[in-house]
Amino acid sequence: MRLGRLSLFLSVLSTLPVSGLSPWPEMRHDERNTGASPIVARYHGDRPWAFKTGRGIFSTPVIGADGTAYVGSGDTWFYALAPNGTLRWKLKTAGIIDAAGALSPYDPRLGSAPLTFGSGDERLYHVTTPRSGAPRILWRFRPTVPPVKGQRVNWWEGNVAVGPGGNLYAGNTGGTAYAISPAGRQVWRFTAGNSIWTTPAFAADGTSFWGSLDLDVYHLDQHGHPLWHAFTPGYVVSSPAIGSDGTVYVGSFDSKLYALDPRTGMPRWTFATSDHMYASPALESDARGHTTGIDIASTDGSVYALTPSGRLRWRYDTGDPIRSSPALGAAPPGERGKILYVGSSNGKLYALDTATGRRRWSFDTTPADPALRDRNDLNGSPALGRTGVYIGGEHGYIDYVPYDYCLHRRDPRCATDPGQDLGNAVARVFPVSAGGSTLDTRTLSDVSPAAMFNLRLVVRRHGATVNAAMLDPARLVRISPAVAFTVQESGDGHFLFVVPRAPLRAGTTYRIRVAGSYTDNGVHMGNFNAAGPPAGRFDTTIVARTATAGRSGLPLQAGPDRVSAITISRLAVPMPAFLPSVNQIGFDSYDWIASTIARSGSHVLMWVIGAVADARGVEHVDPHSAFGFPLAGRDAGHALILSSANVPLEFSFGVVPLRRFELRGDLGSDLSFRPGVSLYAETVCASVPNYGRELRFTGICNPSGVLAASGTLLSKAYSGSANRRPAGVRIGSVTLRSPSAGTAGSVTATLGGTGRPSAAGHVAAVLLTDAVGGAPVDLDYRGQTSVSTDGRGRIAGVRLILPRGTQLPARLRAYVIVDAFPLGSRVLR
């Protein structure tokens, strides 16, 4: 190309709103958020690859003109990957990365197309995109508006978009949408009533459409002033898409897809699915650019294809929740329709023919790593490159699958059966793994004696899944041989959580019969399942064989100078489906150190504090963490059940008090839980700050007003120093001021010695237990604890407030803890 033509080419290119040569420059591909690419699916002979990051990936990759894939991870790094999956560079931020970046037009002065992305460190980064070497940070932008009421952080969890004038647009958790110039200066801002996580869509006149967790869809003019807002009785996380006639399509957590009039915001029509919509719609179009179809996915597990008038063309059920936004690509010459690509919580990337609604192929991204096999949710959305599909998952991998690879190669990860994985006529209960995968079996083997049972009702008629909810759940479950257990239902009536009160017997076969009636109304917008009439019955028996007895006792010791400790990280809470939709990366980012405070026979007492990992992956005490709580339990051979009656769980909007929190699994001699470890939690919905009243109308609370949840975690032996006795530190006095019905009390401990730790990098606590039975006193330990320091900033004492009315045991023991090590204990009365 001659220099003159090159200059003209670059001049034209610089006027484009997004990188003109990029096959997928932002989360929904283009300004109208169509999610559609003109690239034809042709297999070029290459192979799939996967690149592992340190935490989950919940955002969409963007693809540069040279085939580089750019994606952020919950591990706080932003990655640039070459077309063969090798690392080109990575950039560290100080926070989790939960949103897609965007590529601006090629800048000849920089020699690259700049990339903009946001982080949980409350900064937008605008960087160069070199093919080799480190990127250069051109500017950083911080929010200029404090978080709205109900939020405590200004994390950038809204996807970046390039819009009119080349300006950059993004919303944040703090509730404000920003327009920022290419030079990094604020152009305008608009504040909604809650977080803005959506990618904006831009009309031809430069106006924009956004969604918010305040339940509204907003239409803003070119200066960020609101033209109208449309209410939906559900959070709006789905990014709006604009049809060729201007119709605005957007999904809501009220389970409906809305077609809105662009002038008034009034619904032209709505389409209801069976669960909330996290995904964004994709728009099919004909050769003239006219919108011919709307494709949307729901957490009910299905993809829906609709006509522009809202009529259902077809539905494909993957069997597990979908949060991934569909992407559309062109089919090979001679084939009708498009190809729709979408990820599911079962770990599979699906390619569906839009003309028929049948599976073209699917590819299972589930890792071989046993610790990550049950962490395979593809909650990120696909990006379409020139030769294949890119998608990230909860397992922390970015996967690349060549177009139509499964039609040309034999690979056990591939499936080409055009049908759906579930049968056409089903009415039964399925066991569900701790990681949320529905298991097509009635027999469970090698079950941990510490196990709980997650059960899911699936009803399908004529090949379509019914929104069936179980009736009278407390009476549904029978277990033989008989065991004492509790049972809670999910708010939508789809799940039962069956939790034995004590470890099961090893080497024993249990039969769990679940039989009863269901309604096909489900629980939506406060219409609890008891209100619907019975629509059918189910009767399923699941056989569970517990593992044979292992070694006696656990490898947990409380020595005089060092105690056994484990790390707990990367929590996942996939049941009910609502929770990952609002906090998946938050759970994934948790880091805890759990240390052994005391052992007595089969009983164990542990203390949990917050941690932060360094560049080598070693966890250190996080003095800014809100975590500090006990776990008490007992073991049965190799099985361990740990529980607490008061765990304050921190979210961006406040602290949620859990009235029940349990970890259940097999702890190996290497101090790591075996795959299959479960966590179980309950909270009273009315106690949730800011959202308590709303939760009763979202279908997440059951008729008893309880939010019950189940999931899993990762763990390993702790390798730092927080579980070792700090040199030169001793306990001074420990005094009790007993509370009364009308006044608060306290326990105050002083520290002595020359080695008292700095409060800037360490924590201290007092843990109270029954001196006879060993059970912890039920308190909010972290929230009620304060430390005092000396003139050099070292911890001199720690005080635990005992709220008025606190009932203390007749014999009270106080443990004084520095970081994760118990310095000693005192019996106070």
C-alpha cells in the first residue's frame, strides 16, 4: 500500500466509533449492541486452546485486529493473549476485573488501538496494545461522584463502550454512568438510583440506552440528560440492544424480555421466561440490515429465539442456568440462518442453528483439574474472532474453540447431537453437585459422610422445561436408614437443600426419597409456590453410598508454637441461580485463613480471618478485611463438618448476617478439602441491608422468608506465618464486664512484651466459648471488636463488645488471638 493511500486509510479508520479492523471490539460488538458478527464460520484446521488465570473470568474478551484477545480476571490482572493462546503481556491492577474492555480506533501516533477497561480499584485504565513488551498506561480515570445510597464502592463493573465522537462510556457499581473523552476527561455523568452494569447502546442520533439495578431502563440524550426511564420490576443487568426500527430490547430480573418504544419507553411487547435474565439480547438481521429476530438466554437454562413481534420461534434448553449473552455469527455459504454461540453453567459452549433451533455442536470446557471440574460455569459471554470463539469461565480459563471444530475433528469434548440433553418428558428430582451441575443419575457413590444433598426438580413436557416448583417441601423428603436432617427450599421452588445434622455413617447405603406435587407457576414477584394449584406429581429415590471409613481423626493440631491452618478461597454459590447473578466475582474473590484454636477428641474449634495473596500466591493477613468468625464442628474419620451461627458476609452494599454457615467435606492429610466440599448458608431476607424488602419480590426468598444457598470452595494448607506464635508477645490482663438486659458489656485483653505487632499489618481478636462444652458464644466478632495501639502503632489491647442482652454461659473461656494464632486462653467465670 502506498504512503498516500495508507494515510487516507488511517484517516478513514480514525473516524470509526470502534476499531474498524477488530472482529469483536467491545462486549456486544457494536454501538447498537447487536451481538452479531458478519464473519463466516469456516474451520481453518487449528485446535482449541485454554489459558489459565488465577481466578474466575466473568467478562467478555475483546479481539484486536491482529487476533490478540484481551480479557480481565478476578485475579486483578488484565491479559493480552496471542492468537495461539500464549501470553503477550499482562497488566496488574489493585482490584478484581469484572467487566469487558473496549478497543478504540487505531491511533497512528501510538502505533496501536488503545484499550480501555475498568477495575475494582475504582479506576478506568486507558492503555496501549503492543504486540510485545509491556503496555503503556495513557491515563487513569476515577469516579467523580460518590456511591449512591445503598452502595459502598465505586468499582467499574460496567462494560466499557466506544460511542459518539470516540468518547468512552461506562457505568459503575456506585450508580453513575460516565462519558469520558479519548484524552481521559469527563464529558458528562448521569447518576441513577443503583449500580449500572450494562453496556450502553447508541442510537443514530447519539442518544444512549442503559439499564440499572434500580429497576429502570434509561434513555439519555447526547449530554447525559434523561429523556425517559422505563420501570421493570427487576434488576436490569442485561445490556439494551437497538433494532433496525429503533425498538430497544432488554432483559430484566423479572424474567421478561422487553421491547420498548424508543420515543416513550413504553413496552411494545414483553416475553416471559421461567427465571431472571442476566444475559443481553442478540439481534438477527437480513441482508438489508433489517432486524429479523431477537435471541435471548435466561437463567432458566434456555435460549429463546423470537420474531420482531415477540412470537416464540424456538427454544433450546441447555439444562443449567445461562448468564452468557448470545453472540451471532454467519453460517457457511448455502446454509440458512445464523449460528448462535452461548455458554452455559454446565461448562459447555453451544453453537445453535438459528433457522432450526437445533444444536450444531457443543464443546465442553470443563477442566481436567479435579479442583476446578466443578467450577465450570461459563458465565462470561462469547466473543467471535476471525477463526473461532473465545469465552471465559468461573474456572479461570479463557477458552478458544475454532469455528465448526467439532464438525471436523473427533474430540470427547465435542457433541453434535442436534437434540437437547434433557429428555422430552421428565418429572423427577436430580442430584446437583456442590458446584451447581445437574447430575443425570439416581445413584451417588463414594459420598462423604459429611455430605449434604442438593436436589433439583426438573419437569419437561413436549421438549420444553416447565417452571415447576415443589409444594410443601418440608414433607417431601424421607431418608432411610433414618437420620436427623433439616430441609430448606430455594425461593423459586426448584431446589431442596437437605442437610444432615450429624455425619452419616461410613460405608452405608442411604435411600433419599423425594415425592410430592408441583405447581407450574413457580415463585416470581412474590407469588409464592403455595399459591399455585398442583399441576403434577413426582417420585424419585436417590441412592447414596457413603465412603468407607478412613483414618481416625483429622490432621488439625493446636500446638504451643504453631497451629494447623488452611486457606479457604474462591467460594461459589450457584444455588439458587440468583446469587451468582449479583455477586459471582465477589464470592470468587474471598480469601480466608482458618486456623485451629482448640482440639478435644473429635471436636475442633477454628478461627477465620480475611487474607490477601501476594504475587507468589501466599496468603497474608488482611487487616482491612471484615472477616473474623469462629467455626466449630466435629469429624467422623476423614469427614469434617464446621458451622457457625453468626457469620457477617460482606458485600458491596453492606454486611449480610448469616444465621447458619457450614462447611462440609473430606479434609485430607495435606490439609485441603477433597473435591465435592460443600458450603451451606441461610439468612433471613428481612435482615439483608438495603435489599431486604426487595428480595421478597425477586423469587429468591422462600415462603418462610429465608434465603437458603449452597455451593463449594477451594482450599489448601496454609503456608504463611499467621498461624505461628509471634515472638515476644504475651497476654497481659483479660477482664470481663458482663452485659445486662439494658447495658452492653465487654471483654478486654491487653498485650505485653517487646514483639507486639503493628496494627497496620496485623489483627487481634477475643473469641468466647463455653468453658464446659466448648461451643462459641454467638456474636458478631469482627463487627464488635476494636484494637488499641501504643505510640508506635503497635497493638496494645483488644476489646470485644458484648451487646446488651447477650447470654453468656455459666463458665466462660476467652481465647486471645493474634492474626490466626491463639496466644492463650483465660477462664473468666
